[in-house]
Amino acid sequence: MAVMPDVSAPAAAPPTTSRIRPSTWAVVLAACTGQFLVVLDVSVVNVALPSMRADLGLSAAGLQWVVNAYSIAFAGFMLLGGRAADIYGRKLMFLVGLGLFTAASLAGGLAQEGWQLLAARAVQGLGAAVLAPATLTILTAAVPEGPARTKAIGTWMAVGAGGGAAGGLIGGVLTDTLSWRWVLLINVPIGALVLIAAALRIAEGRAGDRRRIDLLGAVLVTAGLAAVAYGIVQTEVEGWTAAATLVPLLSGLALLAAFVLVEARTAVPLIPLRVFSVRAVSSANVSMLLMGSATFSMWYFMTVYAQNILGYTPLQAGLALIPTSAAVVIGSKLAPRLMVRTGAKALAVAGVLITAAGFGWQSTMGVDGSYLTAICLPGVLMMAGAGLASTPLATLATSGAEPGDAGLVSGLVNTSRTMGGALGLAVLSTVAAARTAGSGDTAEITAGYAMAFRTASGVLLAGVIVMLLWLPNHRGPRRRPVRH
């Protein structure tokens, strides 16, 4: 197959332009839509779980794996997906990932048995792991470095954040008006349209050569991350000291240690360890992991608080979080403009401080809380800050990478956020359960939720310290005056 010229080197438009060319918007739209679908499917099934259980006869444990099968496959295979985009081509991996994701969505929506649904969700996660890194590398390759790229990354972050934020609302509407099956089937027509648009509009490009993928490294890191993720998931049911938790956690850590040894010795590693010597890459990813550990869990706790304590229906809970969803999108869109004035590090720190303040406010929640002060305003504060912080962190990470490592670093950014979210939700759920101590009293349950928010606020403040000490001082790209 003939390879078209790499889209990372456009002939037209100066590299410092702040405008994205109209012909490039189709590429940006395709990449952002792919990212929206990937993030959406992390949370969209939550409100449909009771209907799935009734229709397919799933057990309580099986119901849990409708969510976990996707998340674990997504996090475990994402690094492999990022490296594959560099080696085999960004467009090819985008099409493969989206095709796999769309086909699995169709299979899940048509499932007649519980195991069929779980298998489809796992394949969905695999497709998402291939698709997600390719979306960011396609975007950064299509838009030259400078204000235009920062604007495009801000759009990508906003769309991704909006996908996660809109999951509860979209799932509630589809489940109430159609059926739970449409939570998955809605991906099929959207995926098909994006596949056609991507095949026609996205030019192929790869940053690396066609060398073989480091299969041993891929197996070790994927199995290690999947085992760690499985162990984290088990903590909510089994606790931290149970064999069902410790065995996969320790096995996963051992596999990851073996992965590091292999990568240090192999000639063509899946993850060159040198990328972690780049301060921007390592510090931004650790910061993203800490922030994701708090913000991912926010949607879960806000939803269960609204339904279990305040008596909202699933659809009402989704509607109640619309301002919060809008806040993260607005924050992500404002971030590129603010970065030009403040610099990436200062904006990331300010965003996380705002988020921590929102978590602190939310920790004052009570059993008779009003919508405005117990859900809306603290939620807006939490997610506006997260939107402001995410774009500079992603920009720092990708700007510090070599061109041949762009897909890898994109995969690391997504892996850090996803794994941070899985770890954070497991830990904070344990914190809430310990405070509640098995009580069914609504005041005690609310106190458990509040303790989780206070703990998350502490994690965010620790993240601020990490950012201040470790993130490099990197200012956003400035516009150059146009000479006539």
C-alpha cells in the first residue's frame, strides 16, 4: 500500500498560526469523535445496569464486570495501541480500533446471554485501547505545533471530557426511552460514519519504521496492568487483604517489574525507558494519574448521592449533572487561551487547586442538601478546574516527546488517566465503606460519601505539590506578528 506523505509536515500555513485550516477540521472532528466514543463508554452503561441484569439474568458479580471488562481491557492494552500507531500507521490503527469498537458495540447490543455481553465489552475495551492513542497522534500530526495545535488539543480534551460527563445523561435517556441495548447500539451508526470519513479524509502517517513490535514487552505490560486493574477492582468486594485482591495485585507488580527488565535489555523496546527521563513526560503523567484518581470517582459518587440520598431517578441524576458536564468542556476550551498568558505549569496548578476547592465544598454534603449547593455549584467548580488542568498536562507530555514516540506518549497520557481513575475509585469506595461501616442509615452513608470527597481533596493537594516541584516551566506558544 502506498503511504501518503506524513500529515505532520503540511506544506501550507505557517507553523505558528492560531487558526485550524477548514480542510483540517474534518481530521480534528474524526479524531475527537473517536475520543468521545471511547470515553463515553466508560460511564454510559452505569444507569442501564439494572435493566441488563433483568434481561440477561446476570449475577451481581457479572453485573460488575459489564463495567470492569471494558475498563481493564482499555487500560491494559492502551500502551500497545500507542506504539502500534507509531509503527504501523496512525490512520490504520485508528480504523482498526474504531472498526473493532463498532463491531463489539453491535455484538453487545444484540447479546442474548450474559457472557456474550461481557465478551463484547472486553473487545470494546481492546478496540478503545487501539483507537484512543491514535486519535491524539492523528490530531497532533494534522495540526502544526503552535497555538493552532494547542487549540486542537483543547478541543480534543473538551470532547473527551464531555464524553465522560455525558455518559450518565445519555445512558439515562436511551434506557428510559428505548432500551438498555441502545446504550451500545448508538455507537454503531456513529462509528460507521466516522470510519467512512476517516478513510476518506485522514492521510496515513507513521513516526517510526516497520520494525516488529516488542511482543514480550507487550504481553508483560498488558498482563501486568490488567492484573493490577483486576486486583484494584476486587478491593471493593473482597477488601485489600483478601487473597483475591493480593494475588492479582502482587502478580501484576511482578509482571511490570519483569517488563522493566525486558525493556532495559531488548534492542527494540515497546516503551523506550528513555522517555521517562524526559521531565515533561514523566511529571505530566504522574500529575495526570493523581488528578484522574480523584475526578473519575466524582461522577460515581455524585450519581449515587443524587439517587440513593436525594431520591433522584437515573434520568434526573443525569440532568442534574449537565452544568457540571458543561463546566469541564468550557474549562478545556478556555485552557489554550489562558496557557498563552500563564504558561502550562501555572495553569495546571491553578486548575487542580480549583478542583480541590470543589471537592472540599462537596465534602460538606448532607442528607437534605439542596441541588444548588450540594450538587450544582461544587460540581461546576470541580470539573471547571479539571478542564483547565487537563489540557496543559496533555500538552506538556506530548510536547516533550520525540516524533517517533508520539503515539507511545499519547497512550501513556490516557493510561495514566484511566489507571488513576480505576485506582482512585477503588480506594475512595473503600474509604467511604469504612466510614459507613455497613450502616444502612442515610446519614451514615452520606458521611461515607463526604469522607471520600475529603480524601480526594487531599490527593489533589498532594498533586499540586508534585506539580510545583516537578513540572517544567513551559509557557504556551505565543503568536508571532504577521509581516506584510
